[in-house]
Amino acid sequence: MKISTIDLFKISSLEEQKREDLYIGSLDPLQSDERLRLVPAFNQERDTIALVLMLVDMLPSVTEATDFDYFNACAAMRDIGIMLGSLKRHGVEPVHVIPELEEKLNIIGNITDLPPRDTLIHYVRWNPEDARLRTYTGTEDERQLIKSVQLSIHPLYEAILSLNDLYSLPLSSPEFAPLCDKVITEFDGMVQGVVNAKRNVSPQYFAEELRFYFDPIILNDREYLGPGAVEMPVFVFDHILWNCDLEDKMYTEFKKAYVPYNQAMMRDLYSAYEYSPSLVNKVINELIGEYQVSDIKLRSAKTLVKLFNLLKSFRAPHKKLADEAYKHAEKAAYREKGSGGYEPGVLQYILQLNLQALDRLKESIQLYENKQIPY
Ligand code: HEM
């Protein structure tokens, strides 16, 4: 797909998407509003038998599952997902105890055009509010974790779409700097999400309890990851801004692992940039190919540095939060891997790559500035 065709993505505007989220949130196709309120107590008591019986009772028949429309399928997967994560938290592989799950999850996953289990989108965007909120633990920490991602996920989508627009502008465009500022304002939602988590989610509780509900489950003879915040498409933002052309095996594998947990719009956007220069390299090339310094280009490039700095303002405190959580983890509960299946060390690795790209941009701006006195 060509990058120029990406405007098509906006057919379903983000406002429409938010309305759709509320609608899916309002649905209860498995009549689970009441019974899901019992889940936190079952989890606290580690009552896996009660959890299995509840899930069996909730499951639609194959015919009912096949007849779900898109919206009801999304809501049904959200509710089944709470049960999957709960069982797995206690070491029970859901399909081992309920074999017919596999066929039903595959049917529902097909209708939603997402994996055959719940994702972060089900857990956060399609989770209803207040008394109907679906949680594993019923704790304020979990509610605040959900809220942290709610604060940031739509602003992140907006930032990605605006970054996609920015990509097609040359540095000489007077629109470059204002649009880049718009991306900055939108991406700030990510920073707010981390601030909220830092204030309201105990790192110790996250490390010792919450993250285990996001563990992968086995389906179709492979693993499917659970609905952790790591599934957010920050990697799509990175991909466009600084790394779709970066040859780094580990980070490329990381990105590819999470692409399928995002909706078609993000998956297509990811593919569209796979063989393109990143925005930062496009900008560096524009700077080094010039013999005269222009104020407008300089301003554009410096605004891009501001955007990079904001990415750092998300990553550095988020890494600190993760480090604190894993430091607090009790020895018994300690595992190297995070909820997304990666070691927490991956955060340092990504941050490092991110800073290297920023340094290259800054160096090329400095060289550019030193060329001549601006006219
Ligand atoms: C107590 C709170 C949190 C802890 C302890 C934590 C921990 C982690 C860890 C260990 C990873 C590594 C990957 C993995 O899980 O396998 C990760 C990745 C990630 N987390 Fe969190 N996280 C927290 C909250 C949040 C919040 C609130 C957001 C977003 C608003 C978020 C967004 C991300 C993203 C986007 C990644 C992918 C790596 C990156 O792009 O740098 N996390 N997190």
C-alpha cells in the first residue's frame, strides 16, 4: 500500500471510533453484567472451579457465536477475556479445561478481525464504566491502570494519524512546525497516562499481582499475548518517526509481535511504512542535501527535536516505573519477563535506540546551522 493512500484510514474518524467504543461498552451479549462482579472474589480465593463453571455458563453456542455482529462479538470477547486472564493467572490453561473454547474463540476473533482472544482494546476501550467495569481484581490499582491507558490511547491514535500527515510535508513547508506541534500536543496523552499510573498504581501490586492476568494463553497450538499496555501502538509511532528503516533484529521482532493485536487501520499503517525511510531520515537527508540555511527548515527540524524529547518524556519515567515494579517483586513471584513476554530490559534497549536517533537528528541540525548564516 502507498503512504499517499493512508488518508483512507480517516474514513472512520476517531470521533466515530470513540462513539463506537461507547456503544460496544454498553453491550452485554453474554448477560454477564452481574456474574462478572463475582470474578474478583473468585480470583482472590483462587477458586478456579468457580471460574471454569462461570465461563462454561457464559459461552455462546457455535451458532450464537457465528450470528454475532461485529459489535456484539467485540463485547463478548471482552467478557470471555476476563475469564481467560483469570484462569491463566492461577496456572490453568483455559483450552485444556474447556476444549470447545478454541472453536468459539476462533469464530468470534474472525468476526472482530482481531486475534482469537481479548486484546488491550477489549480491556480498555470497550470496557464499560463505573459499576459495569470489568476487572480481574476489583482493586483501585487495576481501575487506575485501565484509566491510565484510557487517558492515552485515543490521543496516541490521533498523534499517529497526524504524524502520518507530517511525513508527507517537506521541511520547507510552513505547515511543518505547526503540524509537528499538534503531534506533540496529542502525544502528550501518553505522558499523562504514565503520570496517572505513577500516582495511582502501586508498582509492587502490579509486579506481584496485576501483570499475571495478562499472561499469554495457548490456542491453536501457539501463544496469544494478554491485554497489557505494551500492545499500544507506540511502536507504530516509532516506526514512522524513527525506525521503519532501522535494521535492528530485536526491535523489529518486538514490533512485529504486537502488530496483530491492533486493528486493521494500525496494521495497514505499519505495513505501508515497512519499506520507506523514516521521517527522521527523510529530514536528515533534506538537511544534508542543502547548501544554504533556511530559517523555516531550521524551525521545522527543531520542532521535530521537541517531538523526540516528548517521546523521551514518556519512555524515561515509564522505564523508571517498570524498574521500580520489578525491583519490588517478591522473589517468589519474580520472573524476568513482562506481561508482553519481553524482559523489562527491552525498555532500556528501546530507549537507547530512540536516543540514538535523536542524537543523529541533533547532529545534522548542528551541521546544517554551521553551514552558512541564514538568509
Ligand atoms: C505500574 C505500571 C506499569 C508497569 C510496571 C509497566 C511495565 C512495563 C514493562 C515491564 C514493559 C516491557 C514489555 C513487557 O511488558 O513485556 C512495558 C512496556 C510498555 N508499556 Fe508499560 N508499564 C506500566 C504502565 C504503563 C502505562 C500506564 C502505559 C501507557 C499509558 C504503558 C505503556 C507501555 C508501552 C507502550 C510499552 C512498550 C514499550 C515502549 O514502547 O517503550 N505502560 N511496560
